[in-house]
Amino acid sequence: MRDVHVSAIVDAVKKLCIGANVELEPDMLRAFDRALTTERSPAGRQVLQILKDNAEMARTRRIPYCQDTGFVVCFVELGQDVHVTGGGLYDAINEGVRQGYREGYLRASIVRSPLDRVNTGDNTPAVIHVDVMPGAELKLAIMAKGGGCENRSKYTMLTPAAGLEGVKDFIIDCVKMAGPDACPPLILGVGVGGTFEKAALLSKKALFREVGSANPDLALDALEKELLARANRLGIGPQGYGGDTTSLGIHVLTYPCHITSLPVAVTIECHAHRHKEATL
Amino acid sequence: MGVTTAADTIKEVTTPLSDADVESLKTGDRVRITGVVYTARDAAHGRLWPLIQKGQPLPIDVRGQIIYYTGPSPTRPGDVVGSIGPTTGSRMDTFTPALIQLGLKATMGKGARSQPVKDAFKRYKGVYLGAIGGAGAVLSRFVKRVEIVAYEDLGTEAIRRLEVEGFPAIVVNDCHGGDLYQDGVRAYAREET
């Protein structure tokens, strides 16, 4: 067994929250550069350039890239030989969020109940998913998930007869429905298969893959490329002002499913794609 | 006060706005806003709504003004404001026609508006401006002064009076029925291959 004290988890989560919000990851900056070479729309090119400037200003002035500093979604890979000491894992993650959002001047955007809607004041709690893995490492991957794009995420239960074409059409419809509202250019996380909740979870997890990287599954990689080309023919463009850059990446994960089912979940992510990882 | 066109073809918009100012703004126009802009989003609109319905006075005089849909991030010491980009306008669609009828001249946010909102823009002379979503760090530089004027307990959702200089935006819905989002898709959509 390897001991990991909760203070190390608090500190790591705090730094991940601040880092994710003020430093856009290099994969997104490269994606903006690639889009600038193909975008035909002058307004679209201008938006992309401002997004690059915005990333630079956020990084140098340590203010968040977007004022919606998101809901913290934390995926934990907990090695089964890790012993968390000094307190609870979930409490430690939430304490890290609390400290990160206060010290980083990040916005508190979480209400304690969806019904009475009183702000918790420190952006807690996070949404935490834990996978137990072999080994003695504790991996933390966090995403600061914006609300505007999350609101355009969708789920459907197709019939097996709808097949691959049905899956493709649903994903493209999601891009159309999101339109200008979800802050394009978008990243799409897609979960196909499993059960109702498994598909949704996969759609979030899919967003953590580097934007612009190939899917290790060749068939899914071809599917992603086909969908990305289709999405970028819709004409929505950066901010919906018209153009060729509606999406910068579509990431698909699958899971076995029941003979009756074909679940598809799409998490819509905006260009403020803020994610960071650390391994303890 | 008013709208003038600068040498670089960008329209200089100075608040407050008249009906004639609004009429001169066309879908697709790039603008720079100078003057007072009020912030209000979901929770503030929720509080304004019963006042509007009962015909009671609002905590701000909306006549001739711009409401910006935003909830800024906390201000770092020494800064004027935190990150301050737009939030999705459609969540305010329920409230906007009544505010436009009361004399509000512009709303600013991102994302498409409903038909009743667009109809109110035509009927009462109003306009919807698009600010770049997710560019909150850059946009903070155009805000020169911030003061909370109502509902301080709402935190980021309080109504703030901003003084802005050259704040960049684009006309999405004008009072003539124009819609930038529809025009954009028409101009750039390509056939399925």
C-alpha cells in the first residue's frame, strides 16, 4: 500500500482548478491556429484571433479565460494499492475546489439545490467520478465545465435498427440545435452504448482526449473525421456568425450494450475547453 | 449619445440610445459601445419580472439603455473587473419583450433569441448585440468602472452599472428583422457530400 495524504489531494485540485481556468491547454491553441488556416469567413477569422488573444491575456494576467469558470467535474483514477490518509477523498477534492476558486478569483456558479437556487459561494461541490484501477497511483483529471454549452448536451435511446446512420444523424442534429448558443467552435464528447448513465459518463470522459489527436480505434477515428467534416459544413462558424469552423473536435467512446439498446449521449463543450490532469 | 461611423467602418455607439439610433444599426454591423451599460442575467431578471408585471418602478431606469447578460468573475485586487463575457440570451427571452416595451433599447449576449423577442425589437425599436462568448478576459479591458446598483445579495448575478469605452460587439438582431445567425449559415453552409 502507498499512503497519499489528503493535503496533497487538496493542493493538487486547487492548482488544477486555477490552472485550467487561466491557462487554455496547448491542444486548443493549436486547434485555433489550424482553424485560422481554413476559415473562409472574415468574421470567423476575427473571432478565432480574439480567442487566441483572450487565451494569452488570461494566462499573463491570471484572470479566467471565461467568466463562467464552470462546474468542476473530476475524474479520479484511484490505484487499488493507494491508501488515502488524513480524511475523505471526496472532502479533499471539494476542499481543493473551494480553495482554488477563492484564491484564483474564480466565479462561484453552483447553487445548493436546483429548486431553491441559493449559491453555495465557493463553487462546491464538484461532480466526482471514481474508477478503481490496478496500481499505486492516484490520477486526478478535472474539467471546468461551462453551463451554456452543458445546457445544449443531449441524450437519445435509438433502436438498433437506426444503426450507425442514426447515431451520426443524432450527433449532427446536436450541433445544429446547439447553433450559436453554446459558443462554437465546439468540442463534442460522444458516448455510444452501455446504459443510460454509462453513455452520458462516456460522453464526458471522451472530452479529456487531446483535441486534434486520433482515436486509437481506427473505425471510430474514421467516424470522428467524417462527423467533424459534416459538422463544419453546417456553416454555423465561430460564435455562430457564419463560417467553416463550427467544431474543433468530435471524440467518441463506446461500450458494449444490451441487444435492445443503442444509447447515444453527446456532451457539448464550448471553445473554453478547460481541463487539466495531475498524477499523485 | 447616438451612433456614428468611424473611419474603420465600425459604428461608435454612445449610450443612451434613441429610436433613430436603433434604426441606424443593421444586422452584421460591428460596433464599439461607450457609456453606461447595465448587467443583468437570470436571477436579476427573476426579480425584475414581478415588478414589471405589477407596473411598479424598477431599480434602474431602462429607457434608452443596454442590458448586458453577464455575471463577471470576482475582481482581482487592482483590477476594475474580472472576466466579463456574455451568457446565453435565450434564457432571458421570457422577460425581454416587456423590457423593450418599457423603453430598453438593446440587450447584449450570445446565442439566438426567440421570435417574440425579435418581434418586440421591430415593434418597439430594439436591437440585440452579440459579444464574443468566452472572450471574458479580453472584454474586461473595455470596462472602466463598475458599481453594484441592485440586488447585491445575488453576487455575480447582481445588477451592475458598467462604464465602458469602445466595448466591441456585433449587431445580431436589428429592428428591421435581420438575423446574423441565419445570414451566417446561409452564406457558409455547404451541401452534404
